[in-house]
Amino acid sequence: MKFLARSLGLLLVAAGFIGLVIDGTRSIVNHAVSFVSISDAAGTLVQGGPMGFERLVAARVYPWLWDPFVSQLLLLPASITGFILGALLLWAGQKPLEPIGYLAGR
């Protein structure tokens, strides 16, 4: 399980870094800071685009949870969110540290 967390963490950190480079390039060209949201990034994978992705998520989430929380989470920058989630997965999947020295009580 830790291997899976580390592997997924590395992929998300790499995707976050690539996304930051793409967002930075877009920001330089447009002369304004711009990020791709999670909704826009996931919309490239769903047939209906960002609106199709939001309809897909909204159909599976409780209505009282959609409006205040999930709709705001989908507006977060995809690159930064991927980077943070990847770092958390890498931290959760790290190998335990081996103790240094020996136990004196034996």
C-alpha cells in the first residue's frame, strides 16, 4: 500500500510541476497570472468538457454538499493541488525510519 501511495505521489508531484510550468508560460504570454482549475483540467478527460465534468460530479454528490464545498474545490488551481496532494501521499507512504544505536534495556 505504501508503494502505491509513493508511486501515485510521485506522479502527482510530477504532474503538478508540469502544470506549474504550463501555467507560468501562459501567465507570461498573457501578462496576467492565470491557472487552470481542477474543473478545466478534468474537463479535458470528460466528453462534455468542464461543464460535463461538473454535471458528472454534481449528479453523484449530495446537493447540500455541492454548493458550499465541492463547487469551490473545483475552482482551485490544478497544478498546485496536484503538487500538494502528491507531497502528502509521498509523506504518508514513506518508509519508517530505522532506529540508530541499540536498546539499553536488553
